[in-house]
Amino acid sequence: MSEPVSEDDLHAWLDGQLPAARRAEVEAWLRAHPRDAARVEGWRCDAAALRAALAGQALPDAPGLSPRALRRRTAARKRARVGMAAALVLSLGCGSLLGWQARGRQEAAGNPPMADAVAAYRLFAGDGAPLAFDGGGHAAMQDWLRAHFGKTGAIPDLTSQGYALAGGRLLSTPEGPAAMLVYRDAGDARIALYLRPRTARLAQPGERRDGRLLAQYWVEGSTAFALVGPATDAALRRLAPLLRGDA
């Protein structure tokens, strides 16, 4: 890498303002630094929530309202993400009623279920991403998963379904440890199983489309799972019931 990745580089990458060569360097750096990647994904969610909150509002043309300036302002406040959009709207003088509306919109649109699973897939399982194991390989990762998730941390064997385990990443969430297991078939089609602590918002099974990706999620005990992959991959809908144990 030609030079260290700075905060300005990360903001420029998120805004799509980097040259192709530098963008590739930053993306490689993010894959090697999952905590920073999660932080950048948080910026993306905050920006989406703010856009949803301010939809249809006539705002002044001012440098302080640029996406980068707003992201830095939200980071400086260090408040829970649920309250960020409302706090920003209030700081712009749009009134308390709009602030409460913004908060509701953020919960619905700014932080959808398993957004972290989709972000992890794009960084660690997307086309061109190098597949590797954290923590010393397959066996060490299995031990780590068992230690943190108990019996629900058993690594599924999908070879009979045409998928071999090709990589694994140890991650973290505000609620505790997380992990992503990446599988691929003979044609290098990739799917990923994501594990994280269960939360109130993840109490029910469901699915959602995010661009070209489909995430199917469910819970087992205190663990939440998401199977993520290309929405056009028919194997996703076949494998999810098998992994849930209801097929």
C-alpha cells in the first residue's frame, strides 16, 4: 500500500470520491481491519438514516450539511444510533416533532435487521475478496465458536450440498462476539453464514434484500444467524431451511 489509510481516505471512499487505485487499497485495508470496517459501515447507516429523516425537507445549502460534515458531527456526539437522526434534526432547528419522526424512520430504514451480516459479506465474501481463516484455521475457529456460542456454534458441513468451507472471520458487535463462515462451490459461488448474539430486533425469522444480496435470518437460543449470498442463487432458499433444522 502506497501510504497509510487516513480518516479522510475513509470518508472519501464512503462518498465514492477516491481514484480506482486508491479505492482498491482502502478496500484491502478494510478487509484486514474488521473493527474499522464496522465503524465505516456505521457511518453508512447513519448517513442513510439521516437522508430518510430529512426526506422532503428544504435545507439550506451550507458546507456544514455535507455528508462528511454530518458524519463527523454524529461521531462527535457519541450517542446511540437510534437517537442520532433526531438529535441532528433538532440541532438544525427543524423542531421537536420532526425529531421524533426522524427517530422512527431511522429505526425502520437506517438500521435494518442483519445489516452487519450483509456488510461483513461484502467485505469478506464478495467477489475478489481473499478467503482466509482467522484465529489459526478451521479447528481453532471451531473451538472459538464453541466457547462463545455453545452448541449453536458448531460449524455446519455443507459438502453434501456442494459447498466447502473456504474461510472464516472473527468479528464483534456491540452485543458481543460474532463470526462469518464463508462457503464456496466448484464455480466459486460464495455464500456465508453469520453468527451473532440475539437481540430484541432479531427475535423473529425473516429475510431482506440488500442490493444484489439476500439475507435470510433466524434465531436459535441466544444466537442469531444469517445466511447471506447473491439473491439470484437458488441454493440460498434451499440451504436456509436445512441450517434452521426445519427441512
